[in-house]
Amino acid sequence: MSIGTAVDNKSSVPARRNFVSRLWNDKETRSVIIQIIALALMFAFFASLINNAVQNLDRSFSYEFLGQPANYDINQTLIEYDSRSSHLRAMYVGIINTLLVAFCGIVLATVLGFILGVLRLSKNWLTNKIAYVYIEYVRNVPLLLHILLLHGILVHSLPRPKNALNVADGAFLTNRGLFMPKPLPEPIMWAVIGLFIAGILFAFLFRRWAKKVQDETGKIYPVFWISVAAIVVVPVIAFFILGKPVAWDTPELKGFNFRGGMVVRPEFMALWFALSLYTAAFIGEIVRAGILAVSHGQTEASMALGISRGRTLNLVVIPQALRVIVPPLASQYLNITKNSSLALAIGYMDVTATIGGISLNQTGRAIECMLIVMGLYLLFSLLISTFMNWYNNRIKLVER
Amino acid sequence: MNNATNESPPKYELGAHPDLPPPFATSGPIKWIRENLLSSPTNIVLTVLAVFFLYKIIPGLASWVFLDATFDAASRNECRELGSGACWGFIKHRWELFTYGFYPVDQRWRVILAFLLFVFVVVVLLWENCPFRKTLRWFAIGFPFVAFWLIVGGLGLESVPTDKFGGFMLTLIIGITGIALSLPLGILLALGRQSNLPIIKYACIGFIEFIRGVPLITLLFVASTMLSYFLPPRVEFDLLLRVLIMVTLFASAYMAEVIRGGLQAVPKGQTEAADAMGLKYWQSMRLIVLPQALKISIPGIVNTFIGLYKDSTLVIVIGMFDPLGIAQATLADTSWQGPSTEVYLFVAVFFFISCFLMAKYSLYLENKLHTGHKR
């Protein structure tokens, strides 16, 4: 406190006033006092919230409703589910749908984003400007609008099942979704799948071994092509040698809709494309900034050492650019996962629409349901950021 | 001199020959095309692909949007008779709904007045050479109260319930309030996160990470369904107010992270120097640290503003009628049922213009405040 007040109050309570002002003027005690007050305020705040909730709730707080039948249908289910399944089951379906669209969105957005970033850096004026116009349009319009727009276009411009577009053999594009043949693997098909997994494992080990050899002797193996051969070519050859051991369940037009096969619904397509196209614009700018952040001297030095253009890109530019790209990229991945909750607006049944939407409305258990939904999103965010932090630590600059 | 070129070559003294024009192929548009479109085989391929792409897209789009489109029709059926392209007739018939929502017709002058005042305040705040800027800035402080009084009513004006708000007006209300409140809150949270006091620090970290970990939609659900449980019995909060609080809290967490980046970029020596000068905590923050930190974080701050502004569309999921909500209501109307593309594109244009302007202003501000050495 200022000296003035201390002097004024001297006559009334001099000793005490001095004590308080001394406490306040001491840095250490002041910080303790502020923290105690803050803690007390927070405690009071939460206590009053809980107290109010207890007073307002005329029922107990319980998760028993999760075991009761959900009584609603879900249009896209990757695990078994019908309207007699429990709310818990509906939640699992929602979680899987969220993770599915988030994963697909992350993959597609990354690919498109890197393409956009490179186009944006291209010396070609026309492609550069096309990428610029695209990025500016997409970034300045809300994602929800993109989702609704795309959903509207898909539903209204695609033909009815009766005159479906036959995009490929056995695949039909209609306004009810993309109907595709469903593979029914015969037992021997598992051998091909096993080969594929073995190929991935081999590529991984081979890469490590090749790096070791290169470190010791300087000999360079064509790691990329050998990996491609192991992962793709060998299983494909095995597939044909074994006589294509897959039966196909092709969709057929029955009545007003297709039966059989598998279907990618327009809701999923709209959400997936909108999420990817939207986030790709942001990733494109991130990639551009990352590549621009690598100073030109690095490329020139590499060229001066006689390293080829492709290797320069692979060994000099990209590793350095990735260090700048990865942290913001991680937050874009988090954004895709969280933005997938906009599925609600077009009726894609993700975790917000199932447990946080219909289940909530049916049971009236708002607090319980919202706690589950928020907890799940926090968990997803935590998992993704842990993974990206691990990756970031792996590629970051190793300093002394 | 000019005539000389046609006649016999004139004699020049040494060094007095006028400059010849550069060769045709290395100047002007030809040079530009060669350098920017045809400089290498990859470049040529890209150009051909881009031209093909544009050729596929542009004519069809132009005829759909303008040439074959109908601008003056009372319903979708009338549109179909008049042209094969887009049907923009709904704009003329419904623009009032798109602008004001369900705000009473005879009270709309209040919204217009508030908007004009807002434009005035923005001009005063953003235009440095504005006459009487110092005096007028005081008006900017009073503006929120005046605008609140004008739009909500009371004190002599007829009061309008907030569920009548809608359209672009609602977007602007949520956007402007959120932007104005989330910046100071974000600064406080960022400072709290950097604080030496562990309790304050961890409270801020907890808040920021929680908000950043959940989607805005769930927070809006909390605002619309759950919040009433946590308030004392018989205390009613207006839904718009609850939404404003949630949107502000949401944006302030992101803002805090952006500003934290700026704070971390300010060298520690600056704070130490301020301490050595005997400045108190708030003085050193206000005078030394924050001006530098905020300058660095301008792009991030504006990005958060734009994000908040765009996120205001999410209020349709809890039943408020922002432009998207009005668009959906339009599509539910029997006379405008059908393809939704035009209606959504119309709303998209509104958002594009406002967000693009914000982004451009941020670029201008960055350049203006860039006082360091430019390369």
C-alpha cells in the first residue's frame, strides 16, 4: 500500500496496518497471499457450481442408462448395432465413426495440403495463383458452410439409385452413396495379407540396415524401390498366383435402393471431403512457410557439394522444413478431430451425434452425456498430441 | 531523333548513341510469359494443365452464376422457367431476413444506427490520420454500451427479446463481442500461464488445455442444455448471453496460446531490464513486454479473430438463426425448396468478404509495425 494511507491510519491502528502493508510489500508473502486468495475463489466457484447442481438435479448422478436399449437407428455402423442395442453400444459406434472420419480426413488433408503448398511455391504463375485463390476462398469461409454446401451438392446433383452412375465395374455412385463390391476373403487370402504385413516389417528392417551400411561404408541402396517391391509387388504377385482368392459381394438394384456390397454414404463423403479440403488449405500454407524457412544457402551448399537435386530435397530441405512444419501440423490434426463433431449438422452419426445428441435427448441425462463426450474428445486430443510430440522429438534438431 | 531511324543512319559522337529498345522477346508480356509460364518442361506441363483446368471450370461456372442465372424470381419454380442456371431470386425476397433475422420491422433503424456507429468506431480506431482521433477514441469506449442499449432496448426504447436476433446481424454481434472480449481475457490467461505463482499458472494451464481439447460444439451444448443446472435455482440466463460467454472463453484459450508464443519471443533481458529500472510487474508488462509480444503475435491474433468469426456459424446447432440458419429455413420453405448450392454460396460470399478484409488489414498492420531490418 502507498505510504499516504499508512500515515493517515497511523493514529488508529498503527501496528496492525504496518504489519499488513509489510506483508503486502514483501514479494514472497505477497505471492503466497495472492495464491491463497485465488485458490479460495476457485474453490468457492466450483463448490457453488456443484452445490447448485446437487440442488437442481432431482435425481441421482448415474451412468446406469448406458446399459438400457438406445431405441434409435444409426445409418453407418462398422460394428454390429441395431435399435435394441444399448446406449453404450451406440457410443462405441459413434466413437468408431468419429475416429474413421478423423483418420481419413487427416490422411487426405495431409496429401492435398502438401500438394497445395508445393503448388503455392511453384514458379509457374498460373498454378501459383490457382492455389492462392483456392486457399483464400477456403480459409475465409466457415467449415460448417463447406460441409453443408458439399452435402447439398452431393445429395442434389448425384442421380437417384435408378439411374446410378456406374463408375467402375460393380461400383455405383448415387445420391444415397457410393455402392461398392464388398470383398469376402477366402481362407487362403490371409496368406496374402500376411505377406503384406511381412513386407512392411521387412521394409522397416531393411531401411535400418541400409542406413547402418551407409553410415559405415557409404554404400547407398535404393531403399524406396525395394520397400515398394516388398510391400506392394510381392503381395500382388502372390494374389494372382493364388488365383485371386477373394469373392465379391456386388451391390444390386432392388426396388428403390441398392442391396449388398458396401456403401460410402453421402454424409460421410461430404464430411470427409469438406474436412480435408478445408484443412488442406491451412496445411498448404504451413508447408509453404516451412519450405520457405529453409534458407536458400542450404540448397546452394548442397548443390555445390555435387549432391543431386532429388537427394538435396530429400536429405537437406525436407528434414529442415519438417521441423518448422510438424508442430502446427499437429494442431491441424487436432482441429480435424475436433471439427469432425460438425457431423451433427448433416446427420453423420459421430460421437457428438450419438451419445451427445440423441442419447442425451432421449434420456435427459445432460451432465452425464456431455461429460462422456468432452472426456472422449480430450482423450483423442491427448493421444494425437502425444504421438505428434513423439514424432517432433524424433525429427527435431539435435543440438549439443 | 525519331525521324532519324527511317533515313540513313545518322552519325553519333562517341557515347552519344541513344539506348536501343531491348530485343522483342526479352521484354514486355512475351518475357513475362516465357519466365512465368514456360521456363522449363515441368513449367510448360503445369501451364497446360492449369489452362485445361480453367477451361473446364470457368465457362460452366460463369454461365451458371451469371449468364443462365435468374435474379428476379419469386420462387424456385419460376426460376426453372426463366433459366437453367443458378436461382438468385431468394436474395431479393429474403435479404431482410438474412440481414436482421426476426427483428421487429419497425425497430430495424436501431440496428442500422448501431451498425453505422460501429463503422464509425472502426474508422476512428483503424485510421491513424483521422481528424480529432484523440477525442473520438473516448467515444469508442462508450460504443459497446450505446450499441447494447440500441439493439436490446430498454430505457425508453422498446425492448427486443434476443431470440428475435438473427442473420448477419447475429454473426456481427457474436463476432464483435467475442473479438472485443477474448483479446483482454487471452492476454490475462497468457500472462497467468507464464506466471511464477504455481497455483495461478496451473489453473490457467488447466483452463486453456481443457478448452483447446474439446470442440466448440460441445461447449455450446453445455451452454444450451447443462448450464442451467449449475446456476442457482430460478436464475435465468439469456441463451445469447450464454453463447457469447462460451464463444469468448473458447476464443480466449486459443488467443492465450498465440500470445504466449509472442511472450516467449521477447528476450528475457527485457523483463530483467524493466525489473532493474524498478518497474512493478504490471508496469513492466504494460510498457515493455506486451507491446513487443503483441506486435509479434498480430498474425496469430487476427487468425484467431477470423476463426471466432467463422465459428459463430455453429450456433445453428443449438437453434439460433445466424445466416446459415436462415439459409436452412429458406431451403425448408416450400417456394425455395431444391438445390441448396445458391443459398449457401450467398452466405459464403458474406463470410469471405468480411474475413478477407480482416486478413488484409492484418497484413497491412504487420508491415506498418515491422520496424526491424527488412531484407
